[in-house]
Amino acid sequence: MEIVAVDGRDSGVFERFFKLRDEVRREEEFPSGLGLEEARVLMAGEHSDLRANGLGLVDGDDWLGIAWLDWWLLENTHLVEVELAVAAPYRRTGVGSRLLEAVVERAKQDGRRLLSSTILGDAETGESAGTAFAASHGFVRKLVELHQVLELPLSEERLAELDQPVAGYEIVQWREHTPDRWVEQFADALSAMSVDVPMGELDHEPARWTPERLREAEARRLKQGRFCHTTVAIDPHGQLAAYTQTGGGTGNPERLYQWDTFVRPEHRGRRLGLAVKVPNFCSLQAELDRPAVLHTWNATTNTPMIAVNVHLGFRPVAQRTDWELEL
Ligand SMILES: CC(C)(COP(=O)(O)OP(=O)(O)OC[C@H]1O[C@@H](n2cnc3c(N)ncnc32)[C@H](O)[C@@H]1OP(=O)(O)O)[C@@H](O)C(=O)NCCC(=O)NCCS
């Protein structure tokens, strides 16, 4: 049995790694997560903000378990994000523990002082094999998120019913490339979102977005075969007051994601969240060629966002908890 290092450049090794990760993901009632090419680009490429790689515990031709590692490079350089997945027949045989030990060793070698892990669990209790494993290894639960889903497409009548433009704000939409006109303000809104999003007790720094970083993320998304729909609301003075983004990957077109929704503090309380989300849904579902599940995760303390989602028809399916281990 040996631990092998994985990145996206050796396709044989990478595809075995990905297959096991994806199989474990498919055990969920509403599977989410990256497709093969989306993951390969992350693990093969040079990115200025992230290094992604992995480990596999391998016995001959058998892959027993894997660890996916995200090493942030611009902020959060004190931590490593880790996701473990063990093949069902090998669970409770120490595979996860062995991989975790290898991760801890590498994280320490790199000077990181914290492991951070997001773990899926039951809708009511939040518990799962993953949370039991984390607790038994000294991880501490720092944030609880609700996983909600909405089946698309919504009917035209339903969309018309939900659509409530807010007077005084102009709706602007774009796809993969932020128009030059908005790139500065949009990068600034992404940074403000990162500061404002509830993070519970997590020892995480907000991301600092610049136009250059945004352009790099857009180029990466294209390479990954991802697609993204952005809708913003512009106030009468030309300020970008709110935005929302949804999208997915061409490898898994039935998995869609509601990413950020952000309303600048001075514009809150005017239903701008809904005013950007509904046109964004229209744009997203106009290109759907099959039914799909739209996923979203929000801190359980983020009552306004969860309420907006319930109003739109999202329902809760699971909890996701975020854990940290001090090294
Ligand atoms: C969580 C997971 C990685 C654990 O891997 P594993 O190889 O089975 O873990 P180990 O055999 O090393 O277990 C170590 C300890 O964790 C705890 N544990 C692991 N699975 C458990 C379970 N199903 N119920 C209760 N405790 C559990 C136990 O204390 C166990 O020690 P013990 O077997 O001596 O009682 C595996 O169940 C898995 O892949 N689950 C699906 C994906 C997932 O949830 N990943 C976690 C996200 S990072």
C-alpha cells in the first residue's frame, strides 16, 4: 500500500483519483461537485490564487481513498482545505486516518497551521460518517450551512409571478466576460461580499478581488468548460448596488449552482436580492436543454438569504458543516 501524489498533469493517475471522488459524491441524494475537466484544469494549471493537488492511498491497482487539497496562495495562506473520500468497501479500516496523517505532514512542511474541511451531513442533525470521523480526529465544528435545492426549469407563469423589478435600478446582465465598464466595481463588490458573508467561527480571511484576478478567474472558468450567468442592479448614480451569479459545468449540466448574491449594505431592504435573482434564473434556464437541480448553501444564521430562497421555492435537503483542525 502506498500514498501517491496526484495532480492534473498525469491523466492516468488523475482519472483514477477523480473517479473515486466522484463515486463517493454520487452517494448523496443531490450530488454536487466538479466534473472531470473542471477538476483537471484546477489541478493541472498554474493559478495565481490557488494550488490544488491530491493524494491517493493505493494498493496495486486498487484505489482505497483520496484526499483533495486546496492551498490558497494570496490569502488564507495559513490553512489547507481538505476533502477526504474513502471507497465504500474500505471504510472503517483506517484509510481515512492514514490519508489525514499524510495531509497533516504535508501541511506542516508547507508551514500551514490549520486544516479546514467541509463535511456533508443529515438535513436534520447535520451528522454523518464524515462528522464522526472529523470529531474523532480533533476537528472542531465552526460553521453550519443549509443545503437547499430548486428543480429547474420553473414555469413561465411562476417566473412572471416572482419577477418584481425595483424602481430606480437598472438590470444589467452578462455571461463569461464582465464588461470593461463594470469590471472595477464588480471586483470591488466581490471583495465586499467576501467580507460580509457569514463565516461563523471560521479562521478564514476574506478574498481581495482585483480586475486582474477577476480576468484570471474568467479565463480559468472558460478552460474548465464552466458557464456563468451574472445579473447586477445599477442605481441611478451608476453604482453597482447588487449582483448574483449562477452557473455550472458542461461536464455535469444537470448540476447548477447559485453562487454569490450580494446587496451593498446601503441598498438593503428593497428586495434587490429577488430583483436580481429572478432575471438571472430566466437567463440560466433559457439555455437549459434538460431538467436540472440548482444547488445553494448558506450559513444557517443567514436568515434573509434563506428566506429569499424559500420564497423562490428552494427546499432544504442537507446540512453542510465546516470544521477546523489546529496543527
Ligand atoms: C469520512 C470518511 C472519509 C472516513 O474514512 P474511513 O477510512 O472510514 O475512516 P477511518 O477508518 O480512518 O476511521 C477513523 C475513526 O473515525 C470515526 N468514524 C469513521 N467513520 C465513522 C462512522 N461511519 N460512524 C462513526 N464513527 C466513524 C471512528 O472513530 C473511526 O475509528 P474506529 O473505526 O476505530 O471507531 C469516509 O466515511 C468517507 O469517505 N465518507 C464519505 C465522504 C466524506 O464524508 N468525507 C469527509 C469529508 S472531508
